Amino acid sequence: MKKLASLFIVALLAGGITLGAYKLFFEDGHYEVVRDSSEMPVFTTSNRTVSYDSPAYNEINFTTAAENTVNAVVHVKNLTTNSNSGGIFEFFYGSQGSQRPQVGTGSGVIISADGYIVTNNHVISKANELRVTLNNNKTYEAEIIGTDPNTDIALIKIEPENKLPYLAFGDSDNTKIGEWVLAVGNPFNLTSTVTAGIVSAKARDLGRNQSFIQTDAAVNPGNSGGALVNTNGDLIGINTAITSQTGSYVGYSFAVPSNIAKKVVEDIMEYGNVQKGILGIQSPRLSTPYAVQNGINEIDGVYIDDVEEDSGAYEADLRPGDIIKMVDEIKVRKFADLTGYVSTKRPGDELNVTIERGEEELIVPVTLKERQTIVVPIMGLTVKNLSENDKEIFKTDVGVKITGVPETYRGYGLDGKVIIKVDDENVDDIYEAKALFGGISRYGKTVITLVDTNGERERIVFQ
């Protein structure tokens, strides 16, 4: 019995020595103690200490950029009055009896000390009254200086008593994918809200031949017209849109690049409208069967499918089949890269266009011109301004030439003729044609006066 007890004590001592040796020589000394608790257990994932003076920490410190931005971002309130047409109230009281005030809200960015503010066109659209509230809660009446629905940019102005803090436009062409950015605005009427994210993509096309900066910084209704800034506090975009089935943020948002917004603002202030220079080329959408069958969807660059007559591209001898690889110093991989850069230029500006033609790579100087071709609303006809040669052939100094007819109207013999009147209103150029066609009713009667190559006029009635 004594022998058995001695053996047990020896075994116990040996086990203790073995466990102690393992603890001393082999086991990592870093451990966590978990106790029963209602609190969430927390574990460190690294035993490295964080230095708040390190470059990595300072690189993502947004406080300075946020402080410089929030005071330059304003709350924009759009007051409109909608009237209900018809009904018993209008019968007794006229249209005034059915008017209902509506309030829309958004954001804006102060871009000058004397009160110029850039925002989105859809924020101030149809406004009867505009009110701007600064970050210090002061409210001002605002006037609309100019708008550009194509880029969704608008310029408004307030008259402050003192100089205002403002943001300077940065260079959005230098923005890099993965760069940290801040979105500042007034979502859901929550003033001076700052969210952070990264640039997810550049030159994103949402199907409107526009070029957006895509970011994952949270943007919600009310952020429209607010600032997208980098960590230096430079204004690199105007927050504009989200893509969502719910109407709220789902992971990404879009901003008009600052270079486009800056150009629109400068045009409005200098010319009163936006000066649009175009290259004059057409490129098929990559998702179409035509693009897939011809391998165009796999091209790294912009494939030229057609060149508009009398355009800068036409005069520079760009040809169908050429592939645009670069414009000035900007690499072009898709159509939105091209349109985004051209949108920052004006008629008369010269671009160096690098193209691939067969096995050759060429650099071709192209001078941008004013748009000569447009698709009119409602009927969808493609029309162009008359050249001097057209005026001689058709024996008219006014009108627009039809160069494209949708399938619905191909049986009317419209292609190649000149429209000189829409419902007895003269048509002088493509912009007047756009306005006149935009004003016709889908359900009413429209009379178009045409001229053919013999100078003979005909009137066609569409219902």
C-alpha cells in the first residue's frame, strides 16, 4: 500500500513538472480571460500598440477636412406651389382654390465669399421661392443665376452681410480609386452631416452619357447638392444621385466631378449659359447585340462607329473603325471617360486625341465645335443644323435637316428633308427644334412643315 502511494506521489510530481515546463518554454504568454457577463466579449486582434503620431493614423484623420467643409455646406429649401387642375374647387374658386404648397430640401456648397452657391438642378427645379440656411442657422432668400439640366448643376446666389467661408474646386481628374473622401450635406433635414468612404469608381455612366464619381460614402435624400471632398478639404464633386430600390442609401452613391461642375459654373457666370463643345463621334453601346457580334464590347478604348458631318472629328479625319485610346493626358477605356473629359471643355478648345488605326497609333489634334446634331423629344427625330451647302440645296436659310428617323415614323418619307416649322412656329436651329418638339402634346395634333431638295414645301399632320 505504501509502495502504491509512493508511486502516485511520484506520478503527480512528474505531471506537475511536465506541465510547468510546457507553460514556461512552449505556451504563448498572451491570453484572454472570458467571464460570464452580459457584455459583449472583446478580444484584441493584435498585440501591437497604436501610435497616434504614426503616418497611418494621420492619413485617415478627417477632422480638419470636416471642420473646413461643414461651414461651407448649406441647407437649401425649395418652396413650390402645385395646382390641381379641374375639380369642384377650381369650378367655384378658380385655380387658386386648389393650390398646395410643397417643400423640397437639399444641400448646396458655397464657392465664393460673396454668396455664390452650387447645387443640383433637381434641388431647385420649379422653385417659387428658395431659402438657404447656413451652418450658423442664418437664413437667406436665394435667386437662381443659371442651371444646366444635362449635368444637373445649378448656380444660386444669396446676399450675406459678411464674407462667407467657401470651398475651392479641386481637380477631379487627379482623384484616384481607393482615395478617402467625405460627403457633407443635410440628409433627412439633419444639418451638417459628414460621412466617409472611398472613391469606388470614376467615369461611371448611369445611362445618360454623363460621367460620375462613384463612392461608398453614405448619401441619402437631402444630400443632393452637397460636397464631396478629399482629405485635404478640396471640393472634388457635387453629390447628386443614389441607385436604390428603397430610395435610401444601399452602399454607393454618385457625384458630378468638380471639373465638370466648375466649367458649368464658369460658363453660367461668363456667358449666361453652358458652352458645350463636342467631338462629333458616335460609339455603340457595349451591351448591344451589334457590339457583341463585332467584338466591340471587348475593346479597351472607344470605338468610333460614325463621325458627324461638319464636326471637329470630321475635319480632323477621324474615321469609323478608329479606336480612341487617350485624350490629352487622360486614358480612355470607355465612352464615359471620353464624355467626362470633353464636358470640361468649350467650343474652340483643341484636344490631342490618341487613336489606334489598324496597327498604327496616331495623335490627332481635334478642335471641338458646338453641337450640330440633336434628338428632339416626343418624336425622337435626329436633326442637324443646316450647312451652307444644305441652304443652297434646299433653298432655305432656316430649318433643321432630318438625319435619323425612328422606326415609328419611317413610312412618312421624312429622312433627308428639312423641318422649317412646327405648328406654325419657325425652326431656326436644333435648340429651337428641341424646345418646340418638347412642347407638343403626345395626345394632340402636330403639324410639321417640311422642305425637300427641290425647294417644295409639304405639311404633315401627326396625331
